[in-house]
Amino acid sequence: MNPAQSGSDVDTETNVEAKPATRTRKREVAVGLLSKLWGAPGLVVGGQFLLQVIAWTFFCVVWAQGLVAIPSLGFPKAVWLKPLAFLFTSISHGLAFVSTFLFSWGVQQSLILDLRTVGMPFQTFLSGMYISSQAVIPDLRSPKWTALSLIAFALCSQQTSGWNTLLTPQTFVFDDVIGGREADLSSSGLKTMFAAGALDGCVYNSSRLISMAVGQTESGYSALHRDPSFPTSLTFLDHNFNTSTAGIFPMLFNEQDSNSWFPHTTGFPASLSQPSISFRRGLSWTSTINQQGFTADVSCKFQNLTPSSTPSLTIRPNSSLDGAQSSPSLHNITSPCAAPGGRQESFCLVTSSSAYAFVGQDAGYLLMIACQQLDSIREFPPEYFATSSPFCIVELIFVGSGVYTPLNTTICTLTPKVTNVRVDYAYAPFSDTINATTLSGGVVDIDGPAAMSAVATIYNTVSFSQAVFTNIVGNQIQSVLGEAPVVSEYSKILVPMVLRACLSAHNGTFLDGIPNNMTIQSSGRLHTQFFGWQFTTSSCWILIPGTLIAIATIYIVLETITKHWKAKLEEDFDPSDPLDLVAVSAAGGLEGIFVGAKEERVEAAKKVNLVLRHIPGQGLGFQHRA
């Protein structure tokens, strides 16, 4: 036999035999550790781990959401504020107590295992008991144990505060600066496009209507109710306005669908940058933004117009359609005056008007045309106008008959103005309200697309308000005869909002919404106050005390049972029980250790190495190991 080969065979056989032995040894260690974890140590480790899972899961869920408001969970703030705070504070105290108890229990179990095996100095046992009970060691000659006791005391005492801050809902106040851009009604680019007919789809529309059907005829009534302080509101483009829109288009944080109002478009783009706080269901907030608005100064008077007057007016009442007295009749008014914006040839609707209506004592019609009047400019102060000229004032001529005969021929001078508006937004989970307040000042904008759209809007409103016997606008003008806010209110609500919406919608007049060079900057502040939870990455400090206590507990327990996985506890011993301490000390194993109460003898006794053994005839007791 080859010696080398023989030696190789022996080594191979030895390695083969060693591997099963190693695997057996590891299996024994694993079984021993699991058997120890099945009892009290396992409860300590599992309990601390479960508490940390609860804490970190809750923190991460709220952090990922940005915030969680109590109303979003179905609890109204006013009713549940104090009861919920009391409930979660009580839960926080309970969880902090459980964590501290597990820490104390884990330290004591580790002390018992060490005492039953290798033993420990009396100083270590004493200090361990101080730490397990969260007491401070008042011994400056042992700085290490004093420091450890202070750390344990601080972390355990802060657990209640940490859990309470984590779980108890609080009232958060949030203020932030917000800003965005909106369509500029006085933009020179818009005026150029309008003059070229590129905006006709938004201003006039080929069907002689603005792009969206007129449906908010109650704006005049809102104007009436405002003076006596009656509460009024109106809804337009899915937004609720208190009394009036003041000519603004709501600024949005998120894109809003526009196809319902403007077919073939995709949406109104977000016009405001997102604030640092994320909005969730159940959150109420308010904001104040300075925006651009639109209004019109209106002055009305009665004047008898004839075919030979200036402006001239021709009224042509025709016979009924079928020749019977009971049938509606066609009534038409025309004027050769210049149409506003020079659009007379293409859009004759502003210089002629017609309607079918009964005419009688209890029936009537209301018709309207629009003219530009250059010589009316002298009636307004110079600050109304920019330096460029010429400008024209728009005159709206209303003609009534039948029940509206008292209106005679009413001429309302309309001076459109681009204004500054303070807009207060109030958003609640299921409703929103917008309050718009027109500020003083403003710039006259007569020949812009908004002014021309105002004329078309008012015309369409009058035309489509005509019924067989009555006209809604006629009723409103009669109600405010001498005040005439109705015309102004229609221009405020229907013109700029619809015009801006039409211009801003994606895939509409502009493919990607109105370009930035035709917009104006708007800014304001956002405020919200909510009851709930909000965490940031910097808020994780509230989890540090509990996490460190849990780590310390798990480490101490696992490190101890790893060293003493073979140890068996034959009898129970609770080192936190004074009677147990008296019993193990009186068993007789410490004779000659404590021989006096002088300080130096006590200090010497602290260095004694103690073990916990069964003393014959005395039971479990402390013994001195040299």
C-alpha cells in the first residue's frame, strides 16, 4: 500500500466522520437555544420585537401617507377630540409600561442565568438590579455603572413620551406660501390672436355662442341678494361661489376634467404648485390668493331711440308665423352703429337682435344689441385708460315690449375692466366655497377678448332667456331698475371664467394649455389645521427610546442564553422580591463576607464573586466563589 495514499484515505475518513459530529453539535446548540427561548426569554424577546413592529409600522404608514386626519377615518373632530386623546394617551402609557417591564424582566432573567452558572461579582449583581428597576446608582466611584443606570433611566422614562407622541392624534397647524400662473386677460398676445380670429372659438364660437352654453342666469339675483346681506351662492365649473365670481377662474392644485364642458379637450391643467403638505380625504384647508379678475362699470339711462337718432334704432314687429293672433310673433331690432371690436360683418348678432314672443298685457319680449360709442370716452376720468388710443365704450341697448314696456329703450354703458381680486378658498371634504372680493383700481380693457366675449355672453343670455311670454333677464332688469348690476354680474360670472377655461384646457385652443407668455403670476398663502397624525423623516426620534430599550433587552437575553444554553433552572428565584433575596442570603453561604457596616468592609464585599447554588438542608442560596 502506498503510504501517501494510505494517509490520504485516513484523513478523508476522519473528515467524513467529523462533519456529522459538527452537524450534531450545531443541532444540539440550536435545540438548546430554542428550548430556552420557549420560556420566559422568548416572551421577552418576542414581546419587544412585536412592540417595535407596531411602532415602526404605524410610523411608516403615516409617513408614507404624508398625514392621516381623523375625519378621514369617520370621526368628526369636534366630538372625538378629547375622547380620542384620552384613549390613545392611556394606550401609550400601557405600551410603555409593557416595554419597560419586559426590559426589567429580561435583565433579571440574565442575572439569574449568570448566577446559576459562572456567578458574578456582588457589585455587578447589585448594579444589574438597580438598572432593571430603572433606579440611578448613586456611586460616583463606579462611573460605568452610574452612567449605564442613567441611560437606562432616561430611555425607560422617555418611552411613555415617545409612545404618546407617536399614537396620540394632535392638532397640526400648517401655513405655506403658494403660487401659480393663470391666463392674463390683458395679454397683448391674446389680443393679437383675437384680432386675427384665432380665439373666435372661445370668444364667439361659430354658432354665435361662447364655447359653453349659458346656464347661470341666477347671477343677477345673487347681486340683488348681496345688498340686503342675504346668503346666496352659485355653482360654476363644479366650484361653489359665494354670491359672485368677481371674474376669476379657480386656481387648481390638480388637473380637472374639462371634457364635460369643452368636448374634445382633456382637462384644465393644475395652475398652482403643490404645497409641501399633501392633501388627503378628510382634510379641510383655506387659502387666500391674489388673482386677476374682470368686471364692468355699468351706467344705464332711458333714451328714446328712433331710426334718425344717434345711435339709430329700427324696430320691426312682424306678424305671427301662421297669421293667427295666438301664435308667437317675430320681433327684430337693428342699428347701423359700429359693432364692438370691429366684428360687425362676421358677427352681426351684436348690431341686430330678434325673438319670437307673445306681446300683450301679461306677455312680452326683451331684445338687445351692442354698439361702440367713441364720444362716450369723455364721461370717464383719464386714469381709466392706458396711454394708447383710441378706445371705445360699449353701449348695450335693451328694448322691451309688453310686460317690459316700462323699460322702454334702456341704454347701458358698459366699461369692461381687468381688476385685482382677493380670493378666499375654503375646501372641506365634501364641499368647497370660494369668496372673491374685487379690490379697488383696475385697468379698462375694452377691445380685448374678455370684453368682446362679455358682449356676446350678455347677448346670448338675453336671447336664450326669452320664453314665449317672458324673459328672465327682463325680469331681473326690472327688479333692479335704477341700479343695473345685472349686466355687470353676467360679465363677472360668465365671461372670464369660461374664457380662461376655454383657453387653458389641454387639446383646446392651445395643445398644451395657454403658453406662459400669455399668463400672469398669482400668489398667496395656504392654511390648514387638522386633528390627526403627521410624521416626517426627522420625526423618527420619537421611536429612539423604545427602539434602544428593545435592542438592549433582546441583546442581553440572547447573549446570556447563548453562553448558558445548557443551564437548567431547578427552582424559581425572583431577585426583585425582597423575601427571595433574604432567603438566598440567609441560606448560610455568605458567612464571613459581611462582618460589619463600615464603608470599607461594604466596598470589599461588593467584590465578592457570588453564585446561586442549592445548599444542602437550606435550599437555594448565595455562595462565595473564590
